[in-house]
Amino acid sequence: MDSLLSLLVIAGLFFLMMRFGCGAHVMRSRSSAKTLKDESIDHVDPVCGKKVKADSGYGMMYKTRLYRFCSRSCLDEFERSPDNFTSRQVEESI
């Protein structure tokens, strides 16, 4: 009887963790996961011009704006002279 009770407690905890904890993303339907993925904003790497997903690459705040980078080398180049890349981005958006 004790082993059955222990099994039920463990199963209940497992369900709660999968439903509300670290496994919550697994329990979503595929359609809701797809719409969440489609709503992610793409950023443009100011150094090389590649598109970078909001949840990938490297990020850096500069003058109250978030810049995303596809690689560490692009981030390093931006850190050496950020004004060169931010002024170019402003000119391109006009």
C-alpha cells in the first residue's frame, strides 16, 4: 500500500511539473507553439546585416536600444566602434 501511495504522489508531482513547470512547453499544442514562434521579432545584425531571431545569437544594449548579433565576432566588432554601425543603421532606415 505504501508503494502505491508513493507512486501516486510521484506521478502527481510529475504531472504538475510537466503542466506548470519546466515541461510546460511540451504540453502545449503544436498550433499554439507555432503561433508563438511566428510572433517572435527578427532583428537585423548591424554589423553584417543578417536576420537574427529574438531568442538566439548575442544581444547588447547600447544607448537604450537592444542590438542582436549573429555571432560573437560581430558583437566584438560592434563593441570596438558602435557609433559606426548605429549611424549607418539610422541612415538606412530613413
